Amino acid sequence: MFRRIRFRSSWAVDALIATAVQAAVTIPFVVPRAADVPPATWAFYAMTTLSVLPLLWRSRAPLTCLLAITLAGFAYLPMDGPGQPMPYSPLVAIFTVAAQGGARQRWVTIVAGLPLVAVAVALRTNTAREYLFAFFLFTMVYVLGVLARTRQAYTQAVEARADALERAREQEAARAAERERARIAREMHDVLSHAVSLMIVQAEAGPLVVRSDPDRAEAAFDAIAGAGRDAMVQLRRMLGVLKEGEPGEGPEADGNTGRRRTPQPTLAGLHDLVEQVRRAGIPVALLTEGEPRRLAADAQVTVYRVVQEALTNILKHSDARTVTVRLAWGRAGGDRLSVTVADDGSGVRKPGGEGSGRGLIGIRERAAAHGGTATAGPGPDGRGYRVCLELPLVVSSPSGTADAAETWEAGER
């Protein structure tokens, strides 16, 4: 469609230029002529018009147009018709060849054009003044055409670069959206997997103790409700991110309820996370070694999600009786945080357990995103199962980071 529009517009421009040139060459035929010169006849006017008509094809065949105008001009020279103050048609044709013609066409115009200009002047006045004026006019029009050609090439290059930058921006935006979708998918997997696992464990234990130990059954149902509420809060926050930008919704407001969305989990949330698993019936010990350091907020989210995934896998697949979550600050020369989640189970998945293995893959991806490593496998003596995460303690600036010691103490309180 765009090619058709450009084709039609070139026809219109050429027709407009030809009309303007025709109007210019008509002027000598309408002004009064002296009595001692032959009158302007329709035959003379027809020959003049014949030198203008090729301009209608100047954009499609520049050199052919120039040759046709040149032949018509030489055919008009022997006639004693009205002269023109300027060779309008040849000048337009020369400019067109210089601006739009190919390299061979431009060379032909230069090599053949200058001798033809000399011949035309010789047939007319054969004066030095006329030679200088004709050569100057030819050179200036040709140079103007070359400058127009250069400017057009520069404009096209700028437009092409702008288009490339726009495509690159769109591709980067698409990649960023894809990364964000992957992040949200991981978050939702962690939240739902943990909450559902807690609910399943408590729901299976509830009917067994509803008569023999009503208090424990009530605690199990409370744990189910608490896990469901926590999952709903976190899901509302993540889904709210997808709705940002709608009227009435700020970056911290929930679009449906107007309440503020809870922030991303930090190390302080590990205490509540461990307490949830304890209520499910598995004793979990949360231990800290070394002095807590400043840790980037997104790295704290990674630690929380890795611990959450490890505990979820224990609830779903392990027959462990005790679990230990250990945070060791200052490993490997004081520049790494080591997180270990270990249980005393059989070291293998429960018979009939279901899972795609995406959880462990997600743990490794999270660790790699922060320049760390993650491993998972049976304990040193083949007993139990261990998930180990190591992250570098590198903080470039206080912005975007959180003091792990402060959040840890807040969680203990």
C-alpha cells in the first residue's frame, strides 16, 4: 500500500513541476512582442511545450527525460520563436539526475552535458558571457542536486536507525515482559505450592485427631485458614502488579479493596514461615551463625523463596521428623551468605509423591540471578535431604537494600 501511495505521489509531484515549468515558458508567448520580430505562433508554442512534457517522467527515468528535453531544445534552436530567459526544463532535468539518478547516469550527464551546453551557446550567441553563465548555471544546479541526494540519504539513514532503535526497544520491552511473567510465575508457584502443601498436611491430620485431641484438630484447622489467608494476600499483591496503571490504583494500593499491598517477603518473614511449618506438625529449628549483614531486598526475597520451596518439598515428599534452617553469615572469607535447609528423612521422595522438579530448577535460577549457587541432594551420610544456597554479600549502594540485621531482629520480635 505504501509503495502505491509513493508511486501516485511521485506522479503528482512531477505533474505539478511540469505545470509550473509550462507556465514559466508560456510567459514570452503572452507578453507583447516588438514589431520587428516574427510573431509567436502556435507551432513555436507546441515545440516549447514538447520540451516540457518529458518532465512528467522525470522521477521514473531521469536520464531519458533529460535526453528528450535536450533533443527538443536543439530542435527549437533553428526556429525564430520567442526566447526563454532561463532553460527551465533542462535545469529541472539536470537537478533530477543529480539527485535521483544512478552513478552511471550522473557520469553520462557530466561527460555529455558540458559539451552540449557549449554547442547550444555556440548556436545561439557564441559570447564569452553566455558561456560563463551557462557553465555556471549547469554546475550550480548539478551541485544542488548532489546536495539534495546527500541530504535524502542522510535522512533515510536517520529514519532507518530510528526504526531499528524502535524495534530494539519493542524487543527489549517484550523480553522484560517475558522476564516479569516468569518471575510472577515463580512467585505464584512458591506461594501456592507452600500454602497448598500446608493445607493438605493439616487436612490429613485433622480427621485423625478430631475426637482424640480436639485442641490439636482446632489448631490444624486454624493453620489451614491461616495458610489460605496468607496465600490470598500474596496472590492479591502479585496480581495487583499486573493491574497497575488503572485509574485509582497507586503502586502500593490494592485495586479491588483499596488496601495497601504487602511488601515482598524479607528475612524477617522466615520466622513466620517456620512457624507455619511447625503448626503443620514438623519441628523446625531456625539457626543463625555469624553477624547479619546488609543484603539487597531482591536477594532477601530469593532467600525467603528458597527456604519456602525447601520446606514445601519436605511437607510434600519427605518423612522427616525434624528440620533445620541455618543461615551462616560470612562464609568463604566473610563475603557470602550460606543458607541450608536440612531434614532427617530418608533422603528420597515419598512413594507416590508427585512433582515436576520445577521447584529445584527455580531455586537454581534464583541463585544464579544473584551470582550465587544452589545445590540439593541427600545428606552427607545418605540420611535426610539438604538444600544449600550461597549468595555473595555484595551491596553497591544503600538504595534498594535492607539491613538484614534489623529485619532479622524485627522478625524475632
